[in-house]
Amino acid sequence: RDVGQLLDVDSLQEMARVYVDAMRGIQPRGPYLLGGWSMGGLVALEMARVFEEQGDEVELLALIDSVVPGRKTMLDGLGLLAWFMRDLLATSSRVCNLDLSGLEHLDDAARLTAVLERAKAQNAIAQDVTAEQLGRLSRVFVRHSAAMDAYAPTPVRAPVLLLDAADSEERERVAPWKRLTSSLKHHRIAGNHYSILDEPHVATLAKRLGAALRDK
């Protein structure tokens, strides 16, 4: 299956197997080095499980402010829409706190249209973005959120490097990962879930990751 079809995948297990197949096309056998940011951390975890199940070794599983394994989002409606827009605007380097008040009585399509109009009014999103485009992205986001909620992680042998954002909203991030590996190193990186990938914090992130790769 082509990696470009990942937008249609409904489970983390299926997504991981797409990536595993793609990696084997380049490097047929291990040992492998895996990593992921946010939801990508859970995908990398499942990839490690698949590789190990198939008899290969994962030398390092690097997790960059990853979603906490086993955490349920427990969001729907406006809560999920707010999360989607926060992610969308933050990853596009746009700073904006959208007001979602007064949308409770609208259906999903009308909510998206209203949110898009408000975002454009604050120049938080490109003016040529259409409601159809935003709707497609939103549907992928909702599908991925459901996939994370449905995912039941299992332990792996791979050593884990956990690089967390110091300003993370999650209070307890280490214990859930300790239950999934016998070898875990944890470092906090200045910044939040998004800014740790930008200067100046990304330099610290790269230093920690580089050290782990040299010491593996």
C-alpha cells in the first residue's frame, strides 16, 4: 500500500504496517531506528511492536512530546473542533485564539464554515482556503483521534528516548511509557508541544537526539 494513502487509514495498527512495509522497501532488515512526534509517537511504538513481532530489532524508539499511550481524548463536537483548529494553526506557525462561542446549535458543516470565516477575519489562515479543504482535513483529524482512542498499546523491547516539552499540558507523561519498555531515558525540552520543533528549542532537541544516536 502506498504511503500516500495513509489519509484513508482508520487504525494505528494499519498505519504502522504501511510505514513498516515502506521502511522494509528501503532497509529490508533491522536493526531499525524509529521516532515520532505527537500522534506519530504512538505510530512509531506500534511499528516497533510489528518489527519485533517479525523478528527484527529496534535499537531506539525516540518519542518527541508524544501522545500519552492509552490516553483517551474524550472529546467530540466543539471540543474536537477546537483541538483541530489549535493544531492546524499552531503547526502552520500562526498564533490565534479562535472564539468558538455561539456555534453550539450549528451542524458540523456550518460550524466549519463559521470557524473558517473567523480564522480568516483574524488572518490566522490563508484567505484562499476553502470550506471543502478544511472539511477534508477535519475528517482526517477526527479519524485519527478515533484511532488513538481505540489503540491499546503493548510493551516493546526497544529502548525509549522520551523528549517532552516542558510546557506540556499533560501532568504525567513518564509512567505510562515506563509500563511499555524496560529501558527509558527522559528529558524535558524548553517550549510547548509545537515550539520545541522551532528555534531556539529545536537545537536542544537535536542535541539530545544526537547524543542518543551516538550512544545506542
